[in-house]
Amino acid sequence: MKVLIVEDEQPAVRKLVRLLEEVDPAIVIIGVLSSVEQVVNWFSVNTPPDLVFMDIQLEDGISFEVFDLLEIKIPVIFTTAYDEYALKAFKVNSVDYLLKPVGLEELKKAVDKFNAIHRLNMGYTRLEAIIKELYPVRKERFMVKIGEHYRSVPVSAIRCFYIAERSTFIFDDTGKNHPVDYSLDKIGQLVDPALFFRVNRNFIIAYNSIGDIINYSSNRLKIILYGWDKKENILVSRERVALFKAWIDR
């Protein structure tokens, strides 16, 4: 655990460091600051720690001023000789509020409380990642530029996405082509795989736009899309034919 200490009294710093070593020898003190100005400057150039121990009365003001100047989302354990700031402390990112002189037992309880909250947050983070993987957000429309104007093309109106001249395009149900600022790989992640299939490196086609499927040379398939009048054939690559057939037959 990486810890930052904000305290303007050196005896208090030394005592806190000693107690933290007793609570958990794995704790690493990455810095000791003594003023609001130092804290603001430190956070502007350093990676945030896991936890901050912060005195309230600093040499140039009240530590709450830091939260008015910066958006700090990491947990804070306040240490102070005054109890009148307790309510205000819990309106920011306070894990606990320890009155000086800080004792070993109460410090251990505060660190244990932080660890419990940290484990819970990590659990939520992992759960959120799993949910996003299982139920990813699918786009409902794509914004395109037409001259000096912008408009939105609903996914239901898209017949295919394709690559031409190193750019990605939408081919819509009006027969128009629109460049989009997404790679084909990214589009494959954004659209519903039940409705769209990547047939080869250059094409992702919509199920409801398939007019015909024809056997083609080298064990490939040729796709006839409604309205597609370009010279380039839309072919299902040999290695994706089995997957394509399963997709069609689902």
C-alpha cells in the first residue's frame, strides 16, 4: 500500500510513520507534505497514492482547501487535534477521523477499515468489468458528416461497413456511402453480433441486407447485398464460412 502523509508537525510525522510500520510493514510512505500548496503541486505531477493521512491544520491553511482546488477521489484518513471538523471531513473522501494523539489500536482499525473498503471497491470493479464484457454497450446510430452538415445513421439503416482506400465507410439503405471515424475492428465491438457479421477483413454485413448467398470458388461464399452495385464482390473468406453458416442458421 502506498501512503502519502500530509502533516506540518515533524514529531507527529515520526510517530505516524512508526505506528504505520507496526500496523503493516508493507506500507510504503511515498511522501510527506506540510502545506496546502505542496499538496496541490504534488498531485499535479505525481500518480495518486492508495491512501492519504491528512492533518487538518496545515502551515498555510486548512487541508479542506485542497478539495476545493483539486478533484481527489482517493481515500483520506484525517488526523487532527480538533473534533469540530469531523462532519466536514466525511463530506469529502474520508475513511476515518482520528483525534491526536493517535494510538496504535485506533490506527489499526482505520487501516483495516480502508482495506475492507478497498477490497469491496475492487470487487465492484471486477464485477463491472465482467458485466461490460457479458453485456457490452451496443451503438444504436453512427454520426456521419455530409458536406458541412452532420446527421445520424441508425444501425437499422446500415447494410454494411467496409474498408476502401484505407478508410472505413457505411453503406446505408438509401445506397449512400458515408465515411466514419472507426476502424472495422472497433465497429465489430460496437454492433450487435446477432445482426452483423464480419465476412472478411474488409466487410461487416447486416443480416437483414442479404439478398442472396452464392457458392463461390475456393470454398468461399459470395454475398449479394441489397443495393450494392460496386465492382468489388463481397466474399465470405474460406476460414469464416463455417462461422457464417452458423450465424445464418442461428
